[in-house]
Amino acid sequence: MAMAMTHHHNRESSIDKHLDTGKYVRYTAEQVEALERVYAECPKPSSLRRQQLIRECPILSNIEPKQIKVWFQNRRCREKQRKEASRLQTVNRKLTAMNKLLMEENDRLQKQVSQLVCENGYMRQQLHTVNASATDASCDSAVTTPQHSLRNANNPAGLLSIAEETLAEFLSKATGTAVNWVQMPGMKPGPDSVGIFAISQSCSGVAARACGLVSLEPTKIAEILKDRPSWFRDCRKLEVFTMFPAGNGGTIELVYTQMFAPTTLAPARDFWTLRYTTTLENGSLVVCERSLSGSGAGPSVASAAQFVRAEVLPSGYLIRPCEGGGSIIHIVDQLNLEAWSVPEVLRPLYESSKVIAQKMTIPALRYVRQIAQETSGEVVYSLGRQPAVLRTFSQRLSRGFNEAINGFNEDGWSIMNCDGTEDVIIAINSSKSLSNSSNLSTGLSFLGGVLCAKASMLLQNVPPAVLVRFLREHRLEWADFNVDAYSAASLKAGTYAYPGMRPTSFTGSQIIMPLGQTAEHEELLEVIRLEGQSLTQEDAFLSRDIHLLQICSGIDDNAVGACSELVFAPIDEMFPDDAALLPSGFRIIPLESKPDSLATNRTLDLTSSLEVGPATSQAAGDSPCQNARSVLTIAFQFPFDTNLQDNVLTMARQYVRSVISSVQRIAMAISPCGSSPTIGPKPSPGSPEALTLAHWICQSYSFHLGEELLKSESLGGDSVLKNLWQHQDAILCCSLKSVPVFIFANQAGLDMLETTLVDLPDITLDKIFDESGRKALCSDFTKLMQQGFTHLLAGVCMSTMGRHVSYEQAVAWKVLAADANTVHCLAFSFINWSFV
């Protein structure tokens, strides 16, 4: 193989071995310079232009063509070697930085272990000490945070004191042992990992931590992360009200932030914080933040009327420059989201550090890595679009969907009265503009506004990632092509039409055209083409295809606590950068399961038997999908003209109800457990208590009221349990304790309370009644205990999600045990119930 010596600045000679004689051939500096000029202009070996340049260069005429070819081959080899050497140097720098990060993390963990050992020894010693008050005082001093609210936050000196205190607390969390960090489930560090992720264990609020290496300079990273709405999809608004220098080269800002609510069932959150940016002595850049408390803090009450004020505990970003370029980032997020203000079934979303990690901490690190890769040219997108343009499309889809779910009055949304048995919320926005540019020709100013139909529901035993993948790949199973066609036509100025005016059929063909994906493949951006054909002769040759811009995220089964979304919007086939978008879609958020122990050791509890499958050797707690719950939120937006508002409203409500029904059917079909516990009971032959309780309920009803609860032909053998479970009335049983809790509910009862069998024992009787209902129950309780039963008049009760449920009549009776003397529990039957 030909060999060559390295030359510098094109002015040194070089040597190659002759192909035929094997002798070395020396090139003069002038010949090397000429060859370099030819190579720079025509690097491709088969270029005719290269041959022409060689012929036109007299100094190369005395070199054999074969030898010139060898020189070019060696030149390419040298260039590849230089590129590979440069790449290896970059990789080596990254590995060195990552190794340093891992060593620091190991040191921190060793300190944490030492601290835990000391604390364990201390607690053992205190257990043998009579004076328990000393222990309480010690514990309090260890966890109490400084009361920054007592300082004067209205002058720079007071704010600087708070800022320095915030910095110290943040650094103790980012690199110290102030928080007991444990590894994030499903996020094992390794060569292919984005970084190191951890969540808090038993600390105030919820907290998550991330650290990793990014190929950007610290100032650029800080600029990106401080612009929270650009990467945090749940951030609606961030306003800097005041900014002034801190006197030490840093800056202090007073920031007001609003966050979207993830569902329709709970209000959004806002924060009033101090943000401190400074540089440490070692050159590290820090951006730390904490909430400011006190009356009247933040913007006016009117602007925050639809928000619940939450708290940011000392959090932020520590960005350290690396030798040779790049930075090491430490991210800490610790929040108190005021979980008390949401329905009990949703509290896991506000009390889970895993959720904060997946929604806020991990996306922050992923986003800066994404920007770094786009800057270096590592990311390639389709259709010739710039990465920033496609990223903007994803952000607009996500923001539009969040705005539809939240429906803030400030944005022009107003709630309309909803009737019917299903709780579908209808909101109208008459001031919403769909145009994203100053070009009025692309706007929809002639429309009456936008109507949104939305709802939230509880799913059980269906992994969110599996359901979203199915909805994405099988749109025909739940969508109506004519509704998609209506929305698409409404986005074209001058072609507004109500569904059915131009009959179109869907051929069933759905083509997914990928546009791009994030670096870690956690989100996909794509165009969906739905092929349609006209049903009228005069339009037979016109294209009826529909194009949707769509993002799909959360389809990784191993992402613990991650939200899964499928959001889409009709778009013109030309796909302009300033296209108007009206997003609709689905969001599925997993709820953390309760410990299996809560569902066991229940005596005479029908709940436990219904959770047990057919008689097998497997314990109920071993089921892979037991306690798997999630909240599904659906929101669909429809533009309308003023004179068609009522028609569109009716269509929207019916369509969303149809989609809900389809999703429920799909969820049952794809559940990994086969038939879901919500479909029907699965009594175990080895658990006779379930059947016994079912007989007691029916026999006591007949004894007290003189009539049968179930049909006479349904009273034989095990069919009692099955028919009681499938009874159309909501039947509930509660214990006879000082605070009665529910121990059984049939399927209708679970639906009415919007809960699951696992969570049922956590619901007390008084929680489902309002004040008037509790008074009515108290007045009839004496009658119930004396004569054994009572009839309750029509009224309203409350589901666990805070929804009102009306019933025409209710019956309460004492459930007697086998001896007919012992009262086992109280039973209630709610007749003809419905959501209002």
C-alpha cells in the first residue's frame, strides 16, 4: 500500500512508493501545493473536472497518472485519520468529564451512606433514651428550612440575603447530602444514558435531580434553561417583574410563573419566586430559585384567579465548564404542589417525584442536549426543514392542547352548561385567532370562534404507552373521517362547511410520514395523510385527502411515571411554516400504584376476591397489572361560524362521547390482564367470603324490605355474586366503625364513585355526600338502626373526582350475618344515578 509522509502548510515535499518499481517517489513542495489545490476544488476521485485541472497544471505533467491517483488516495486517508483523531479526542474529553462526574457522584453517595449510618446509630441510641423530647428537637432542627419569609423582601439587601441562602441550600442538594437521593427507576446510568437521574426519598414536597455532560458553553446553557417556556411544555407563562444586580457580579430577578394543569379535574399552579444567577469562585455558573412568601406577593389577584399558588423550594442549575469545551450540568427541582387542593384520586400526580422528574427535570437536560446536537449538525430532519422550525411546531401543538384543556378566562374561554349523563365539558372561545403570522390571508377572521369538548376519565390495567401506540397506529378504530374533514375544510379560508355538505368516504389508508424525532426518541413529529374519496360524481376527480400534523410522546414502556400523549391538528398539504394549528388529542398520565399490602388481609371483603383471578397458584399481589391506574384526558377543538354554533356544539359533544366509548372498548381489548377487573367479577373458589357477603346483602334486603334485590332465578349458587356485581343500581357497603369506610361496591358503584377496588377502602361514607346530604343521612340514621332500613329522598352525592352525581332514590339497610342478629355492615343502593 502506498505510504506518504505528513506535510505542513503545503510547502514541504512528500514521498510515495511507486506502484510498479516499489521505489519511493519524492514530490516537490510546488507539486504538493498544486495537488492540494486540485484536491480542494475536486475531492471526488471520479470527477472529470479533476482530470482537467491536472492536465492544465504543467508542474504535474512529469508525474505518472497512477502516482497522482496514489497521492489523492493517501490524501483522503490522511484527512480521514485527522477527522478520526479529532473525534477520538472529543470522545476522550467527554469520557474524562463523565468519569469526573461519576467520581463526584460516587463521593456524594459515600458521604450519604456515612451520614445514614451515623443517623441510624444516633436513632438506635435515642431509642434507649427516656427523654424523647430531645429527639424531637434534634429532628426538627435537621429538617427545618430558614424562614426567609421573615426577612424584608421589599429591599435589595433583604433579597440578597435570601438569594445567598437559596444558593447555599441549592448547592447542598445538587452536590451534597441535604436530600436523600435514590436512583430514578428505569433510568440506569451507562454509556448510552443521557445522564444520572435521581428522585427524593422522604423529603418535603417532591424533588428530582439530574446531572450530565452537554457540548455547550455554560452561558448558553443558562440562557436556554432560564427560558423555561421554550422547553418546559407545562409552563404557560414566565414574567420577570424586577431585575437588579446583586453587587457580586450576579443578578436577582423576581419571577412570576404559571403552569398548565395536566387534566380538566384540577386547577393550574402558579409561582412567585426569586431567581439568583451568579458565578462561583471555581468558574461554575449557578441559576437558583425559591418561592417568596407573604401576603400580596406576586401579581394581582385577578390575574391569578384560576391558579393555586404552589411553592418552589431551593432549586436550580449548577453548570461547570469542562476542559476542552462543554459543560457538566446539575439540575435540581423541588416543589410543593399543594396536593390538598386536587381530588384524592389525582393526588399521586402531585405527590410523586417520578412525575416531576419525567415532566420537568429530565426534559431540561434532554432539551439542552438536543440543542447541542442540532448546533453540531448531528440531527437530520425530513422535508428540508430546519430543526428550530420543527421544534416550534411541536411546541405549538403541545401549547394549543394545554390551552384547550385548561380553558383560561384570560385567553377568552368560557364554559357552557353541559347536560346529559356523561361529563363532557364544552367551552367556547370567540376571540381565539388561529393565524400564526401577520398575513391576514392565512387567518380565519370570518369564523365565529373555537369550540372545545373535553373530558377526563380513569383507566385501569392499561399501560399508557400501549394505548397511545394503538391510538396512533389504528386511527380508524376511534376517529370519524368526516369530523376530520370538517376541521380540515374549516382551516381553508372560504371553504367552511358543516359535515355532510360534501359526502366523503375514508378508504381506510393511513400513511404516517415522519418529520423528525428528539435525540432520545421520546417524542415523534409526523404528518398523517388520511386518504379519502368523494361520493358525488361531480367531485370524483378532486382530492379528498386530509393531512394532520401530529406529535406522539411517552411510548417507551420503561419510562416510569412518564406521560403519554397523542396530539394532532389539521394542516394544509403545503405545510407552511406559519400554518394555523388547532390541536386536539389524548393525554394519559399514570397514577402511582398503592402497596399491595393495602389490598390484602381484608376479612369478609368482596374487594379482595374480585381482585383474584381464576384459581391459580399465583397470588393476587403478583399480578403484573394490579393497581395499574391512569387518568385519560381528551380534548377536541372545532372552529365554527356564528350561525352554526348550536350544530357544531351538538356534533362536538356526540363525537367526544363516541371517542370516549371507543377508547374504553380499546382499553379493555388491549389490557395485558385480558379482562379487566372493571369488566366483571372474578371470584376465586378459594375465597368463599366474597360469595358469603353477597348472600348476606341479598338476604338482608329481602328480610328488611320484603322484596328481592335480585331476580329469583339469579339466587342460585355462585350467580348471586355475579348478578350483584352487574346490577344496574350502584350498591355500596360500608363498615360500622366510628368513621365508616366502604368495603364493597359493585361495578355501578365503582363507576359512580369513579374509583377502583383497590382505593375503595380509603373512601369514607361522609366524603360522598355534601352538607345537605350528610344532614339528611344523620336524620334518617336512627330510623335505619331501629327498623333495619330507610329510604333516602332524591339528592346529590360526590364522586372521588369531585363530580356531582344525582340519584332518584336511595335505599339503606343493615346487612346481617348468618346468625341474623349480628350487624356486619350497612348497604346502600342508589337508583337511577347519573352525572350532572
